[in-house]
Amino acid sequence: MILVALIGILFLGGVLAWLSERLDSKLPRVIALAALLLDLVLMLTLLGGDSADGGWIVALNVQWLPRFGISFHLAVDGLSLLLLLLTAFLGIIAVGSAWSEITERSGFFYFNLLWTLAGVLGVFTALDLFLFFFFWEVMLIPMYFIIAIWGYENKNYAAMKFFLFTQVTGMLMLVSILTLAYFHYVQFGFFSFDYFDLLKVNTSSTIEMWIMLGFFVAFTTKLPIVPFHSWLPDAHSQAPTAGSVILAGVLLKTGAYGLIRFAVPLFPEASLNFAPIAMALAALSILYCAKMAFAQTDLKRLIAYTSVSHMGFVLLGIYAWNEIALQGAVMTMLAHGLSAAALFMLAGSLQHRIHSRDMRDMGGFWAKVPRMSAVALFFSIAALGMPGLGNFIGEFLALLGAFRSNLPMTVIATFGLIFASVYSLWVIQKIFHGEYSNSKFDDSDLTDLNRRELAYFGAMILGLVWMGMYPQSFLDLSAAALQELLAGTQELVSTVVQN
Amino acid sequence: MQDLIWLLPTFPLLGFLCLVLTGGSLPRKIVAVIGAGSVGLSFLSAVLIAAQFLASGEDYFVKEVWVWMAVGEFTPGFNFYLDGLSLVMMLIITGVGFLIHLYSTGFMADDPAYSRFFAYMNLFVAAMLMLVLGDNLLLLYLGWEGVGLCSYLLIGFWYENPDNGYAARKAFVVTRVGDTAMAIGLFLLFTQLGTLNIQDMLGAAQQQWAIGSPLAIAAALLLLGGAVGKSAQLPLQTWLPDAMAGPTPISALIHAATMVTAGVYLVARTHVLFELAPTVQMLVAFVGLATLLMAGFTAMTQRDIKRILAYSTISQIGYMFLALGAGAWSAAVFHLMTHAFFKALLFLAAGTVILSLHHEHDIFKMGGIRKQLPIAFWSFIIGSAALAALPFTSGFYSKDEILLAALAVEGPGLLLWIGGVIGAFFTGIYSFRLVFVVFFGDSQGHQEVKEEAGWTMAAPLMLLMVLALLGGWIQVPLDAVFSSGAGHEEAPVSLLVHAVMIAAPFLGIGVSYLFFMSKVFDVDKLMANPLASSLHRFWFSGWGMDALYQRIFVNPFLYLARINRNDLIDSFYALLVSITRTAHLMLARTQTGYLGWYALSMAAGLVLIISLGVML
Amino acid sequence: MQSIPIEHGLILAGVLFALGLVGVLTRRNIVFVLMSLEVMLNASGLAFVVASARWGHADGQVMFLMILTLAAAEVAVGLGLIIQMYRKFKTVDIDVLSEMKG
Amino acid sequence: MTLADLLPLMPLLIVSATAVLVMLQIGVRRSHTVTATIAVTGLLLATLAAALMMSATNQQVTPLLIIDQYSLFFTVVCCAAAMFIVILSYPYLARLDDDKDEYYLLLVIATVGAIVMVSSNHFVSTILGLETLSMSLYGMLAYPLHSKESAQHPLEAAVKYLVLSAVSSSFMLFGMALIYAQTGTLAFSSLIDLNSNAVSLSDSYAIVGLLLLISGMAFKLSLAPFHMWTPDVYEGAPLPATAYLATIGKTAMFVVLLRFVVMSEALRYDAVVIVFSLIAALSILAGNVLALLQNKLKRILAYSSIAHMGYLIIAVIASYFAASTISIEAVTFYLLAYMIMSLGAFGVVSVVSSSEKEFDLVSDYQGLFWRDPWLALIFTGMLLSLAGIPLTVGFIGKFYLFFAGVESALWPLLLVLVVGSGIGLFYYVRIVYHMLLPVPTSPQFPSATGERLGSYGVLTILFLLLLLLGVYPAPVMALIETVSAFI
């Protein structure tokens, strides 16, 4: 029941926020914040739950569309719970960042924000593939609205691009899901879209490969991975800050989650055969997008490309498919969720202050806004994988685990660390170091971070340090779930490896 | 007390936090107290712990603080490991570090970003201590990257000048290249040996790997990559001279005394691996040799006082690598220590000179200031003496050991020895060239000289002078650590060898005297010779390495970045869009609005369909 | 007695049908277009008659009568529209009805 | 023909009676309101009657009409839709400077035709129904002919539709004739196992007949390559008429197509399968591509209807290869969904339009979200449903189609479906985007007045249906499952 509550609260809160705008334009943000806090509390209550049965902490399974054997099946294990917490946390952060930035039509804005998050929660908890797909699509429309209404100069193009990429690949995934369900029908004589039923399906390896590709394309488009990444820089650079935060912090993670939860466990053999290609793509996008990031002049585009680059480590970790690598992937997801979100918020607050994202206009801000600069320094250091911060743990574990399953690709990917340092330090140099000059922009309201901003940046800094210095508290949470997933594919992997 | 070893990094870390969180709002006095005091505290505790440890007579001591992460069989912990090696290192770091902090309180006295400076310095000390005290390679890596970060921050400390920013980024990225190799090394070691705990790992390596086994070679090579990066050895030495852009105390602490020697520490720490890979060990020796010669040549040609010292540092670390390569582990560490003393001394002295000459760096614009700056003068005399390894100075003993060890190497031993001696000769030349040009001769009409600053800057110099002189008598407790490596029985060597080794630096000093003091030979005349001048240019540019790397790595990267600024891959999707668009426009033209045309299309469709049907 | 093979009848109907279709395509005068439509409809009517002759029952002929009526109706409505058209454009050339396109 | 036969015909009779009643009422005294009311009541009664009878009736009434659950289901759908259209037409015609009443007469008669079609399993009834429908549609399309202000071109639309649909009718008739020549019966029956001892005709006659018939039907369903008339007729006709043509006209025809294809087993012939696949692919691509940059809403909806009919054909093809009846259900559900969403879309446009001025340009709707959020929300819902986005009935419909396609392994067609819907997203969302833009300085159309409350009611009902069937379609799915068993 609590799971329905989690999602329902957000859906309801969204509607309320929208309606409440008529009363007072300040009300919606309060409602949104309240809803998210409530969710966060509910999630925290789940933390205590024992994950005895296969790591599932709490589950709910009701019939929904009997004709197709579709059920409303939600469940949470450690993995999902981590991501739920991340979602709620970043949701709150996003509300914080929108607090003063979104002034017009705030009601509809928070409606969309909450509905997106609701969709994401659904994705992280759904265990019926139809339901999963349902939420997968639900989260897109509000996101489209957020970009298209509150975005910047080129919002129409960006929003449309985001929408088309995710929708079209989504349809491919739908075809895959249906094919899988149909084969289940053929083998077991009844329709079912339930995760655990579909796990039992086994098909000829070629068909399995095709179905798997359907999922893979959808998920790696969301992740994203070269060559499906090109929607992301546009979407990010055009979206309002809160939008970028949700997009980078949470939406991208749904792709990774999909790979971990569905793509690999449902098609272990195909995934195993496909792993080399996947890891090659991962390495490629790590390096390629690091290079692209360095080339950008638009700050938000730059950060966007770094996101793609970091997601490469996630993909690498997932397709290495051993515990260390998976933990690394999960940690990377969490840490990147925070660091990327923070960087986007910095970019947003800069744009809010000087109305420009063009790094060529900037320089020497350290003298003007030392606090902001220090914060920016911290997060770019985190982004380049400084030990002691979350990102390092994630990337190191991912690479460490990947090393045993695919040496060359891991070595190539490791060079990403060098490029990461190149672009991260470039940002610092370009914006915060150097001689300050306000020739290119009006710095009348270029003020240092205020209390609210300091508060949420502080929270994120603490989070990253916690992940970096004592990641165990996160690793423990996801361990059971990941071991379960690994166990599911164990014997097959071992047999194939032997042959 | 030993159990409190975790306090060592904690004190400076706390100092860092205080300074950062207060964000420069504290008065300078307090900042100075926090900044220097925290390091002082950890020095005190270091001394106490050292005393207790040596008293206990144990070989090593482990303090487990908490498990960092536990994933499957991968369970690195926040554990501290204390043995002779880390003991020496921690004493150097805290001791010299404290002196330099003290000096800085005076040196930076009128810098606006006083507290930011000390924040970074404290963070550095903390990271450096983690590096040497960590009991597993991951913790070492933590410190390793941490010091790299601080080095970046401090080189670019005066951020208004983009050149400093460039130097800082260069330093970080170049070392990062080495670090990446090292990271891969860690992956390899863990995958093969199943642990990153240094002692267990070494033990496992000895059991599983035969001498010269490819895996051992690979592992050793990768670690060496990290080492050469940090320690500015060939081929990754290019960053260090530029790193002089930072404030002088930084150069003293990070780029002379401690961080740059981390590579030496790493190799010494994992010497077992290198013994398992003799070829790599030999490589280490030759890297050292090449570096020390190359740096020696370059140092002779530099004009910037700090660059001279920087190159001398590179070359001295070259000696340490030579020692490592020769298997003289303790000799390397010993030289590391003495070098920390006299090089810190030299840098700090140079700092006072620069400060009192209003940030003048060019030695040929100085001259004849021995009267005005007696302390600096004597510091330089002693420092250079130790650097040139004149007898009875600390440098003498350490370098002596190294050269003998080099000679003892079977195979290319003689070659190594000769190279080392030549290096010593050059050391004599450039070190005293500096002294002669700066302190003797006639004043080069620079503006009046400021008074040497107060005791905070004088005291450290004094102490370091003493250490630089007498440091050679310190007994480093390393036998337990290098029990395996200490197998070198000094073969009785002829007096001739000793004579040569003693003579070499004196010769060098003589040469530089003739050139720069008595002006018997005229440098300019020499420069007139095209060969000499071109050679000079070549050496001056640091053997053209920068230009080379610029051409091989940097430019291609920039080129790629430039030509593909807006994403080639995206144009594919753009193509799809334009295809659909054209299709739309073409189809839209068929909607003519003419009834006849529509009827025709129907008829055509019908014919098409029926013919299709009938054909099948 | 020797009967005509059904194919012939159908082919004849087909030819008529094609003629009518060609008429619709080629004529610009809407009155002639309607006439050609009549031809097509009647062609199919003929086809029905032929077919019902084959099976020897009346359904086809019933259908033919229906076709006659509906053709009449079509033409009735059509002529109504033609009158409107003539009022509006003072011509019965169908190409004037091409304001909507694209 | 006994009394027992009359009972199942109840809905048909009610609607016919309504037509007569309207006629008489016009004869007695013209009154727009009264006429509309009679029409609504009649259609409502018919709807209810059909709904009540549905569970218990399955009967062949005369050789011409089959009154089973399937036909009754669509009788309900068509009557309800017709009723909604009447309500939408009322404000639209309110200011027409001409007699308004005959319009309703025509509409009701057209509905009679539609009912006959959905319950027809015999060529004669098919033609009867079809022509009744078309004849009255000609009238409806050309209705505002005399009004001076009417900006559209009802005459042009009517003439084009009349001529071309007459051509297509003749296609169908000739096809029927050939099939009749083959089977010897005018009832829908298998072309494969003929009970003929007579000298049999070569198969090619039957095939040609089939293809002729299919072409004719394809025209009515505006499937490529017989689609060209659609945008012009949609654009020229008055909105409610367009809505009628687009929803009821298409649905009725499609039901006939489905019945015929299933009963005649036409898909046994590879030729027919290939032709169908070709038609489907062409329609999907042509429809979506043509709509891509179109600026007139009615034309966009016209093109999109071409594409949607193409989607449906996929399910028709699937119905032959699939073991289960899912594909039949897919067609049924999608027709229902299509009815709801396109009626809604046309409804929104007609709410803001009137016979003098139709607001047909996408740009007219700029900023609607901030001027009339409710209407904008409804419109967005309809468009997203047409695009097949979850939470809407359109998604469930798409899901059905995809499932049918997968079940019969029609991979190429599925690929086309994916590509097509991908392109489709663009122009639907483009409209939504225009509604999100800031309100232009001069509002294009007056926001709702009192007389439009009825229309708003209709739209709201449709919107709720849209969401209900999008989120919890289980009961309707069950109903459709049982209903589809009768095909």
C-alpha cells in the first residue's frame, strides 16, 4: 500500500499544486515541497524493512488488465529504494532551485515536476513490464512541458528532440516487451507481463538478441550512450534549472536501472554475448563525450556532455555484471545524481545572475563570488573523480569490476579519468579563475550564494563526502538486491564462460 | 599513543575545515595559529608516536579505524600502517611541513587570500600523511590524488594570472596521466592477487609470481608510471618547472620536500614487486640516470632562480630513482630525507631573496646581495654545499651511498656510476653558479633590497641549515622494512672511486667559479659559438619536451575538439529530419485540389493494385 | 441452345466500366463526368445481371434495379450541386473547384 | 419477417422514426432548438435500446441484417457519437443565416445508414446502408451552401466527395458483381470452399472482384492511394459534418470491411494480403508525412485519420494469422478509441468555431492553455491520445495493435507503425506546443459563451472516457472480448 501512497501523493500533490495557484502563486511550491518531504519520510520508513525474500522489502500485486495478464505489480528492493531516495532528495533540491526562479505559472510547473517524479518512482518500483512501460512514458510528457514552457531560447527544438528520441525508442521497447510476452504465452499458454513470469521465458538466442536490443536501445537512449546521446545536450542546455536537475539527476538513472533490472536479467545470454559491444560503446562515449565537453562554450552543454561521459562508466559496470562492477555502477548513479545536479544548479544560478551561459563571457568570478566558486570547485573536483568523494568510489569500483571481464575496454575507459580532469579544470579556469571583467554582461545582480542555495549545496556536498568516505551504508542497501540479480544469471553465465 | 596515529592527518584536516568554513572571515593571527598550529600538533604527536614505536622495537604497527567499503572480496579499510619507512616519511612531512608553515606565516603575511592559502596547505599535509600512512594502495591512492589536487590548487593560487592557471592544470593533468597508469596497476594487482592491502599483496605476489613473470613486470611498470608522474621523472617531468608559478613555500613543501618524492616512496613501499621484475627495476635505474643528467644540463642554463632549483630537484629525485633501480632502497629513502632538508632550505632561502627583491626571479638581475641578506646567503651556501654533496654535509652521505650502490649493480653498474658522477659534477656547476651569480659579483642595479622578514621566516631557515649540515648523521630505521632488499654487501671499493666521487662536485664548483666568479671564461663568448648556443637553447627548453608533447598530444586533441564542436553524430539525425521534411513537401505537392487529378490517382491506384493482384 | 460463356459478359461489363472511368478522368465538364459515372454504375449492373444469369436466380437482377435507383439518386444530388456551382462560378468546369489544396 | 424480427431492429426503427418525426416537425413549424432536441432524444433512446438489448440478442433478421452483440455494440457507439455530434452542431449552426433544421434530418438519416452498415452481412444491405449514409453526407457537407459568410468551401467539398465516392461505389459494385459471379450469393460468404457444381470461374475473377471491392472500401476509409480527397473534403465541409464523416462514416465502413474480410476468408489469397499490407504501409507513411508541417487543423486531422486507418488495417491482416481473437478485439477497441479521440479533437475545434468563422489554423490556438485551460487540457488529451501516449485510450489502442502485430509476427508492418507514429508525435505535439505559448496580444476567438455549455459537456464526457479507458480499461476490454467472439 505504501508504494501506491508514494506515487499517489505526488500525482495528487501535482493536481493540488496546479489548482492552488488560483489562491496564491506561492502556494504551489509549498505543496510540492510538502508532498516530496512526505514521500521522503515514507521511504525512510522502508529503510528498516528486512529484505529477506530475495531482497524484496515491500511489494503490491493487484490485477489490472486481466485480458493480457497485466497486473499492477509494484515492489521495492534495496536497489530501487536507493534510487527512490535519490529521486525524492533531488526532487526536494529541484523544488529548492525553482523556488525563486520559476515565477510565472508556478502551479502548472510544480504539477509537471511532481508528475515527472511520480512517473520516475513508478519506473523504479514497477515489476510488471506493461506497468513499467506505462510509467516510462508517463514521465516524459510533463518533462516535455517543463522544457517547452520554462526553457530558454531554443526550447521548442530541444523539447521536441527529447520527446521524439525517448518516444520512438520507447516504442521499440514496447515491441520487445510484447514479443517477450507473446513468447511467454506460447510457452506457458497464458498471457503475462509479470517480471517473474517473463524471467522464465527462454527463446532461441537470435530472437533473444533482437528483443534485448529493443530494450537496450531504449535504455541507452535514456542513459544516454553514444550514438543515441545527441538529444541530451540540447535538452539540458534549454531546460530550466529544476528541469536539468531532474533530467540529469534522476531521469538518466531510469535507463541504467532498466538495464540492471530488466535488460540483463531477462536476457542473460544475449547480454553476455552483447557485453563486448556494450562495453565498447561505454568506453567510446566516455572518451568521445569528454572530448565534446571540452569543446563546448555553453556551460550547460558542457555539463550535459560530462553526464554522458560519466554514464559510460555505469554502462561499463553493468555489462561487466559482477558484484563489484554493479555496485560501482549504482554508486556512480547516486554520486553523479548529486554532482551533476549540483553543477547544473550552479550553471542555473549563474545564468540567473548574469543571464548568460557562454563561458567566453565569464572569468575571474572567484574574486566576485568566492562561496559559489568554492562550491563549484568542489563539484568539479568531485566530477573528475577525486578519491574521498562519491564519484570516485563509483567509477573506481565500476572499473575495478570491469577489469576482469573486459580488460582492453576498461583500460581505454580509464583514460577517461584524464579527460575528466581536463574539462573539469577547464571550467574552473574559464569561469572562476583569471581576470574578472564584466564587459560582456551586466553584473549588477551577480551576488554570492544566498542562505537557501548554501543550504542545498551544503546538503549535496555532505552527501558526496558521505558516499566517498563511508559508502558502506549505500553498498549494504543495494547488496542483497544485486546479489539476487547476479544469482539469477549465475549458472548460465558460468556455463557460457566455460564453453 | 600509537593508537592515536589517526590524529596525524586529523589535525591538519580540522585546520582545513575551520579555515574553509569560516571562509576568510578570521583575523590573520588566528589563521596563522590554526594553519601552522595544526601541523605543529601533528608533528608533536608524530614525534611521540615515533619515540614509542622505536622504543617498542616492533617492525610495524597497524591501526584499523574503519572499513572504507566492503564489496565482495574487495574490502579496503581506513587503516594506518606504521613502519620505519612511513615513520621517516611522516616525520619529514610533519617536521619540514611545520617549518614551512611557520615560514609561510611570514612569507604570505600581506597576501589577501591568507586563510585560503593555509587551508590548502593543511589539506595538503593531511593528504600527504594519508599517502604515507595508508596500509592499502587505495588509501595511498586517496592521498596520492589529494596531494595532486592541493598541488594544483596551490600552483594556481594566484589565479588572476592565466599562466599560473595553465601551469596548475598542466601539473595536474600530466601527473594524472601517471595516476591513470597507477590506477590500472591497482586493478591488475587486485584482479590477480585479490587484495590491495600492501603487505598482503606483496606477500601474495612473492608466492604467486616467479621472478620476471610478465604479470609482475606489468604491475611494476604500471606503478612506475604513477611514480614517474608524481616525481617528475622522464618522460613526465615537464610539469615541475612550470609548477614554480606557485608561492615559494609551496615549491619548498610540495615540489621539493614531500609530494614529488611520493614516487620514490611508492616504489620503495612496493619494492618487492620491483624485485620480482628485475627488468623494470633496471628501467627505474635508467630513468633515474637519464632524468638526473637531462635535468642537470637544463639547470645549468636556466635564469629563473626557482626553475634552477626545480630542475635540481628533478635531478636529485633522479638520483633517488637511480638508487631504487640499484636496489639500494634505504639509500634512496635516506637521500629523500636529506634532500627534503636542503632543498626546502634552498627554496625558502630563495623565497626570502625573491621577496626582498620584490618578486624578482631572474638571477642575472640579482647579484652582490650577500651583505643585505646574510641568512639567505648562508642558507644558500650550506644548501648548495649539501646539494652538491660536499663532504660532511648531509647530501654527501646519501649521494655517496647511492653511487656506491649503483656501482655495485652487476651489469651496467659502471655506466650508472659514471653517469651519477657526471651528474654530481653538473650539480656542482649549477648549484654554485646560482650562489656566485646571486650573492657575489656586483649589484645589477636592482632597486633597494627589503629587510629580511622576522623570526617566523628566519627560524625555519636556521633549523633547516642545521639539518642540512648534520642530517647525514641521522640513522634511518629501515633495515626491517627492506630486509629483503638490504642484500647489497658493499663490495670494498678502491680509494680512486671515492676520490672521484669527492672530486666531481669540486670540479664543478671550480668550473662555475671560472665562468661566473672570476670570469676567466666569458659565457657570452661561448654563446657566440653557434653549436654552443643551439645546445644551450636545447637544454634551456628542457630538451624540447614541452614542444614535443604539445605537438603529439595537445594539438591533436585541440584540433579534434575544434573541428567537431557541434557533434558529428547529431548531423545524422538532422539528416533524417530533412529527409522527412522533403518527403512532406513533395507529397504535399500531390494534393493539387483538382478533382480530375484525384480521380486519376484513384484509377492509378486501382490499376496498380489489380495488376499486383493478378500477377501474384 | 448454346449460351454465351459468362466470361464474355463480364469482360464486356469490364470494358464498359473502363470506358466510364476514362470518361470521368478525361472530362472537365461536370455534367459529362456524371454521365460517365452512370456508365460505370450501369457497367457493374450489367456484371450483376451476367452473374445472376450464371446462377439462374434473381438476386443479381434485384441488385441491378437497386443500382439504377441509387444512380438516379446520386445524379439527382449531383445535379443539385451543379446548379449551385453554376450560380457561384458561372461555369460547370470542375477545375474551378480547386481552391483547397496542399 | 415476423414480429420477433422487429424487436432486434428496435434501435434502427427508433432512429428512422426520429427521422420521420423531425421531418414532420419541420413541416409543422421550424424551430432549431426543437429539432435538435428531438434528434438528441431519438438518438439517445436508440443508444439505450441497443445497449439494453446487447447482452441477449444474436439473430439474423432477414438475409440482409445480422443483429448480434457486435453490431449492437457499434450501433451504440454510432448512435452515441451521432448524438454528441448533434449537440456539437447546435451552437455551430446557431448563427447560420439559412434553414438549420434539415441538417438534423440528414444527420439522423445518415445514422440510419450507419446502423444498417454495422449490422450488415450482405452486399445489398451494405450498399443500401452505404448509400443512405453517403447521400445524406453529401447534403451535410454542402449544408452552409447559401450562407454568404461561410469562409469554407462546402460546395467544392461536396462535389469532390460526391463524384469520387460515386466512382468508388461503382468500384465496389463491380467488385461485388464479380464475387457474386464466383460465389453465387450476395451474402458475405467464404470465397474458398465454394459449394458450386457449376463450371467454376477462374480464381482471378474473384481476386479482381475482391481487389475492386477493397479499393472501394479503401476510398471510403481514405486509405492510400485512395486518400487524396480526404483533406479537401474535411477542410471544406462544416465542422460537425466533417466530424460525422471522420468518425461514424469511417467506423461503419470499417465494421463492414472487417466482417467481409473475416467471413470471406479473403486473406487466404496472398495477393489480398500483399495489397492490404501495401495499403497499410502507404497510408501510415503518407498520412503522417503529409500532416507533418500542415498548418490547418482539419487537414492535419484528415491526414492523421489516413494514418490511423492504416494502423487498423495491420490488425485486420493480423486477424487472419493470429490464433487468438486479439486482433479482432484490437480493431474493435481501436475503432472505439478513434471515435472518442477524433470526435474530441473535432469537438474542440467546433466549440470555438461557428458556421461563419472556423478557427482552423494551428496558430489560432496559441496560448489556449492560459486562456481556457480546461479546453486546452481536453484538446491536449485528445492529441496525445491520437499520438498514443499513456494515460489515454489511444495508448491502450496502440498497445492492442502492437500486440496483434507481434502475435502475427508482422515485423515489417510493425516497423512502419513505429516509424509512422514517430513522425506522428511531431505534429500532434507541435499543436500542443502552440497552445503552451504565451497568449498573443489579440485573442483569436471569443472564449466560451453560454450556448456552448452543451458542447463543453460533451467534450468533458469524452475526456473522462479518454482517461478512464486509458487507465482502467479492464471492463471495456472484457466486453469487447465477448463482443468480438461474434465475428
